[in-house]
Amino acid sequence: MLGIIGIILAILFLMIGSYKGLSALPLTLLAALIVVLTNGMGLWESFSSLYMDGYVGTYLNYFLIFCCSALYAHVMTESGSTLSIAYKLLGWFGKKRVILASIIIVAILTYGGVSLFVVMFAVGPILYTMFQEADLPRHLIAAVLFAGSCTFTMTCLPGSPQLTNIIPSQYLGTPLTAAPVFGCIAAVAMFLMDYAYCQYCAVRARKNGEHWSFQKDFDASKYQTSDRDTLPSALVAFLPMLLLVLFIFIGGRFISDTALLSVSAMLLGSLSCYLLNFKKFQGMDLRKILGSLNNGITSIGSLSAVCGFGAVVQGSVAYSNIVEGVTSWEMSPYLLAVVATAVLAGAAGSSSGGARLMLSSMSDYFLSTGADMQILHRLIAISAGSLDSLPHATGIFLFNDYLGTTHKDIYWHCFWTALVPPAIIALVSAGIFTVIA
């Protein structure tokens, strides 16, 4: 019991510390220390082995992805393509519909296979210009990023290439398009809830007199122009992004290594943007362009630190007891799948981690119940994307690093878009399927 209390206290410490502005590394080290002490774990072994395995493993897995994504974002911005795309979207939707346009473009990219960790680099520069033109505060960018990247496109829409939708297929033998009708209904419901919240925040921000502002010491020159005729045409601007999405969508059928797929896509997008805008890049220092690879290092450091903390938690006896206790609950298979997955995703701070933990322990049981496996697949995916959005979720730290915000600025956006709607839809749907089964 003391160990479980320790994990809860560690997560609370993460929440409070992040609100106070502590960076990810010292925050996760201190939170991990709470877990270690309350679980009677070896101090040196826990940090030198568990924490560092989680930290270094994440760095190894995502280093090239983050650096190449930063390169892509830099090339798109330097060429003027992001400005051209932003102005075109503003022309199509208007400044009053910036929220809708932003969610849609993020959703298209993530449904096309661009991961949460990459999408902020791909659309961040575009959103900066759109929100600046609409005079909306910068912290609202986090709301549309959460709404479009880790909600309905990740868990609801049939065929989603995101890992949270893939894992149930691996254990239950279901297709990625499992329960298409239910998935589409859930996606529409989740989208409407998220869009309503984001729009409410935009209206409230205007009433409260909030305005757009760049973070301190930020070079805003690439996000503004007095002569739009100098920008690439919309076709030239959109083409690198289109090639990126198509490569991920089509290449995913042949390349099983998601890291290789993402890196290749980002390099293709960067190269195509450079060639399409070659005349504009002729006068630029190539060393400065390649130096943008360094821009991904800050974000990956935060991600690695949070994953290091998660590794310490998962290595504790209390965490094993949580998994054992949750998977032994007696209730209908639909409700059990939803509750167990959500709790484990919350403890792990990861939707894919929670789904994998639950299914590795319980997939045989579910297969023996006679429940509809496709419905179960979709419920597990949706519930995995709920409590994974507690304050120690990696995505929050990533968005903070990119946007120059803090948990105090953006956590409630995460809570009301990425936690509450999926939790409501998963629980209500599980209850309905339990009654009609």
C-alpha cells in the first residue's frame, strides 16, 4: 500500500512541480526518488539502470525522428511555405474559423500516420501564423494540437496507423478497421466535444482581452511578411507536406520500422521543399539550415526524462500489484477492458503502454468470453487514450518545450480535450454494449 501511495504522490509531485515551472529533468528525478523510497527499491540501481534505461532507450528511439522533424520545420519555414499554407487556410476558412481549420489539418496529418511527437514540428509554424493573424493567445495552439492529434484520429477512426490502434490488433486478431460504424460515431462525438471546448476557449480568451504573443527571445520574422507575392504558390507550399503524408501512408504498408518510416518521410519532405524552392535557398548558408537539426534535442530531452520516470514506476513492486489487481476485477468484459486499460494507461502515462500491459495479461481471457472482439478492440483503443493524459503525460512536456508554455498554461486544455471526452465515450459505450450483449 505504501508503494502505491508513493506512485500517487510522485504523480502529484509531477503535477505541482510542473505547475511551478520546474523542467522535466529535475522534476522526474525527484518524482522517481519518491517512488524508489516508498517502494524500498535500491537507490543506485533504480537510477543507474531503470531510469537511465528509460531515458537512453527513448533517446535512441526518437533522436533521429526529432532532429529530422526539426529540419523539416525549419526548411518549410525558411522557404515561406508555412506562411503560404497558413494564409491559404485563412483564405479558405476565415479568421473566425481558425480553430476548426487547425484541428482539421492536425487531424489529417495524424490520420495519415504522422505521430504526435512529429506533428507539432510539421504544423507548429503554420499554426503560429494562423493564430497570430486571428489574434488568439499562443496557449490555445496546445488545445488544437491535443484535439487533432491524440483523440479521435488516434483511437476512434477505423484504419488509424497510430500505435494505440495497432496494439489491440496484435493481441485480439482484429483488423485496424475494427468496428468501423461504432468507431466513426465515436470519432464524430469526440470531435464535436473537442471542437466545442476549443471554440469556447477562443471566445473566452477574446472576452478576457487575451492576445497573440511570441515567446521571449523568439525570432518572429519568419512568421510575418509584408509582401505575400514573395511566398511560394499554394501548390508548391502544400506539396512537401502532401508527399510526407503519402509516403507515411503508403510506405507504412512496406516499412514496419516506424522510426525509419518517420525519418524517411521528414527527409523526403525537407528535400522536396528545398528543391521546389531552390532559388530562395541559394543565398542562404547551408550550415545554418543543417544546424536546425539541433532544434529537436531540447524536446527529446524532456521526453526521455519523463520516460525515465515511467521506467522507474514500472519497475516497482507497487506497479506490479496495480497491474495484478486491475486485471483481476470481475465485471463484464466490455467494462473491464475500458476500466483496466484506462487505469494502467494512467499509471504508465502512455496510451500504448497501458493497452499493451492490459492485453498481455488479459487477452486470452477476453478471447474466451465470446465478446465481440472488434467492439472490444475499439473500446480498448479509446479508453487507452483517456487517463494517459494525466499531468505526467509526455505530450504535455513536448508541447511546453515547443510553445514556450507551462503546465499551468496548457494542462486544462489537455484535460478537457484528451482525457474527458474519451473517458465519457468509452464508459458510456461500454455500458451500452454490456446491456445489449
